[in-house]
Amino acid sequence: MKESYHICFTSHGEVLFRDEEDHGMFVNLMALRGFSMNVEILADAEMSTHVHLNVFTECPAAFSGQLRSSYSRYFNHRWGRKGRFGEKGTYVMKVRGFHHQMVLENYILRNGLHHGAAATAFGYKFCSSRELFLEDICFSTEKAANYSREEIASFLPRYSEFPDNYVMDSNGVFLRQSFMELRRAETYYGTPRNYLYQMNRLTDDNWIKDQMNDDSTDAPITLAMVEQSDEKSVATMLNNEYGRHFDHSRLQDMDVCRLIDNDFLPALGVKSVYALSPSQKNRIARQLKYDFRLPDAQISRCLVL
């Protein structure tokens, strides 16, 4: 019988997504693996250093393993990279109870907000927060392109199988509306009004109290549990919930990767960051530090130092 799981995998030494094409391919592969393995995907969030998913499945480890493997093959081929991609192992947690489920979805859909990538849960595009209650809230900007099956297949790995109801946008990315179980995700919120409230409420002890009402012996789900982070990092995420300190001018990891890939690499005659020599990387790192005052950790993961 299918059960609910939280799946998370990380890559803190190098970014998982260098541009929007990478994000798009991950979504496509997630859709393909979900279809081939009969996995229901309710919520997702793809950050530069980690991915969160909530799925209903009988085999969470097999699903996450196949998804990671297929995406790693794509990424390695595209960027001229070799070897295992990301930290070893995947965090998998079974979720039981109505309120446990809703709190997990809240944390996943608010991930961009928690990590300072957006001022609200709806400001981060690489997740499914904009896709719920479409008729009432209308946040989604995804529109289906009039592609034939042959045209859709041209954006995918060879021999990919997908049903006729899967549709893509003009960039060749499957619309979450066509392959995710968004209606099922909505049932935990009940109404669009409650969904807006849950996306904007501050995390407090009531999140834990709500979960105590479930017929479950599992411990309440917390932000620290979902993120597998220390107290200092969690405190920063909680502070980000206010949205007061979000700075639109601050460069995100994908912005830094774009600078490296589109500005620095062509000047050096190099096609991929993975083809740079140590001395070339150090030179670019110094330039990024001097010109943009970027944190060392951000420069390191974008340059794969």
C-alpha cells in the first residue's frame, strides 16, 4: 500500500542546478520516474543545494534512487562532469497523520522563503506552491504549449514513456498541473483561504500542537527535522519567514553560475566549470569576491572549488 514520505537529498559542495534548463530537466525526469514507478507526487521544491519531495509510494528509496541516477547522468553529460553527484545517501521519512502531512507540505512549499530566495512562499518559482487552488488564486504562470507527442519526446531522454495527458510549456518542461497530485495536496488545506493562511503564517508552537491531534505516535514534524539543520540555520530560516530582509538585488546561486558560465568561461575558452584548472578557478573566485562581495561558501559551490 502506498504511504506518504518526505524525500530530501543534498549537494552542498556544488550546485544541483546551474540554470533553468537544469531545473526543467529535473522536473521532466521527476514526472517520468513518477509515471514509470506509479508514484504520486504531491509537493516539490528544488533549491540549489537540496531537493524536497512529498510522495505517496510503496518504494521511496527506489524512486529517489532512480530519479537521482537519471538526473546525475543528464547533468554529467551536459556539463562534462564525472562521478557521483551530491552527498551520499537520501533522507527518507514516513509521514502519518493529517496534520503531520499538512505541516510537511507547508515546509516544502515555503522552502524558497526559508532560504531567503523569495519574500513569500509564492515568490520562488522552482516548487509547486503556485500550483495549488489555481482556479481561486491564479498564481501559476505555466501555460501549455500545443506540442505533439513527437515534439514532447524531443525534449526528453530517448525512449521515454509518458501518458497523453502530460503536457509541456514552451520551454519543454512538463507542467506540474499535468503530472502531480495537486488535488490530493489541496485536500489537506481544504479551502484556498486556509492555504493562503498556511503559506503566510509564522512557525510557532501551534504547528506542534496541531500535530498532537493526529492519531499517530510519530514525533511532530519540525523545520529542523525537515531541513536536517542546526539551531543557528533554523533560526535564520525562521527569521526569513517575515520576508523583511529579502533583497531582490542579492545574487542567488543561479545568478552566480550564469556569471561564471556566460561571462568568465567564454573569455577563457572553456566550455564548462568542470574543465577549469585550479588556478583559473581561483582567479575567477577572487574576481567574484572583489566585484560582487559574494560569500565564500556561495563562490565555492558555484565554482566547484
